[in-house]
Amino acid sequence: MRRRQFIGLTTSALAAWPVISRGQQAAMPVVGFIDARSADAITERLRGFRQGLKETGYVEGENVIIAYRFAENQTDRLPGLAADLVSRSVAVIATAGDNVAPVAKAATTAIPIVFIVSQDPVALGLVASLARPGGNVTGVNFFTGELVAKQFEFLHQLAPAAARIGLLVNPLNAASAKATISEAEAAASGSGVQIRTVNASTTREIDAAFELLVRERCRALLVASEPFFSSRRVQLVNLTVRHAIPAAFAQRDFTEIGGLMSYASNITDAWRQSGLYAGRILNGAKPADLPVIQSSKFELIINAQTARIFGLTVPPSLLATADKVIE
């Protein structure tokens, strides 16, 4: 009889174990994460996001679950991805990209949202003000449009003979493209340099854009800050080298794989700050009480090896200004 009782108790315990495990897992808070790109395109940045969560006490797989949703550069999928996370009642939704945050905001007014955007979040309609966001949305503004003037200035120093400079934008990201064009034209005003805007929203269109740049004798190129371009950075860098077009980029990722130069906010740090805010919300903070963070770390990266390939001499003053020179 005792033997039967022991076997019965053991069997019950084994049967109950998966239920307990599932219950423990379900008790973990879930952070939804949406990006228009693929996971491979933002590996380093995701490390920054997880680091921010860790600094607030949350480690993925231990006491928090991150539900990733990637649009794989198909922006028409974003509303469905946001709706899926809302239906799962995640604790907070983190978004990256100017075209992602508005979609998430449209999907819910109840679930907290933490964004990473390059444009003015007030102009994008995400928050009432930077100091007092209001509602269920807050996040990090890492600046790009405001940096276009400096990118133009540094590129003009590197390629002073360029009388016509191309500007590559994605027309599908209309608000960001419009702001970038305005900033670039204002920066070039009075310099004698003509800005030639070229659109691209697919891989083939990027190839066609470079053919157009060559035909129109654009001797240098500004590449707008754009999630799609980030996902195609290898293609873009290779094309600039193949066609001998010196280019300035809005993210250091490009320069590290052979792009000529970049001037931008420290994006990985911006993602870390986004993770910090997500963690603070998990700990009970309200988005309305968390002011929008504006990045204060900016980096000028110059690839000296690429400059030599282009036959360019980097001015000593620019070398002295650079945060990093890649040899």
C-alpha cells in the first residue's frame, strides 16, 4: 500500500511539474519589440537594448521575456505585428524607427510604448511635449535631421572638389525624407554645392540610384538615416567604393565596414536608454512621467583606408576632430 502511495505521489508530482514551469514562465513580464528590419541587421543594437533592461534588473530568459517582431523590410506588415503584440497583452512595447512608433501608438492607448526615433517625436505626433509626454508613449530621440548640416560640412571638407552632392532618401519614410532634404539643402545654401536628391526604397532602386548619380556626375553622397538603408549597408558601402563616390553616413555601422565617414548619435547608447525606460516601466513607472530622452553622445568616425582608396587627403583638423579613425 505504501508502495502504491509513493508511486501515485511521484506520478502526480511529475505531471504537475510542467504546469508549474509554465505558470512560472507566464508570470514573467513580456516586452514586445517591433522593428521594420531583420534581427541580423540590428544585432549590436539589440545588445544595447538588453543591457538597458539588465541595468534595471531584467535579464532576458531569467525574469523577462522579449517577444520580437521583425517586418523584414516589409513596412506593410507593421500594423499586423503591432496588433499581434497588443492581443497578447504584453507589459510594454518597444519600437525602433520613425515609421514604427506611430503604428504602435495607433494600435493601443493602454499598453506603454517606448520608442527610438530620429525625428522630432512631437512633430511625429507621438508625444505632447518632450518634458511631459502624456498618454502611454515616451522614449528616445537620437537626432538625425539636426546632424545633416555637420555631415555635409565634414563631407565637403573631405571632398572639396564635389560641386554636386547626391542625397539618398527613402520616399516611403516620407516625414524623415522631407526633413533630411530640407536640412541638406539648407546646409548647402551659399556653398556653391548643388544637392541632387535620389530616391530608393528597394534593393534594385539602390542600384539604379547609383547609376543615376554617376550619370549626373555627383562627386559625393549623403546617405539619409533610414532603417532600410541600415539593413542594406553592405550593398551601399560596396556601391560607393565601386563607383568611387565618397559618402557620408548617419550611422557608424557603415564606416566600420568600409564607408568613408559617419557623424551620428551613439545609436547603441540610445538603444540602451530605450531598454532602461522599458525596465523602469516594468518596475512601475508611467510613460507620461518619463520625459523623452535626447541623445547627447555624437561621434565622427573616419575610415582613413577608404579615404586612401578614393585618393582623398583627410585634413589634419578633421583628423583631430574625429572620435575614431579607422586605419
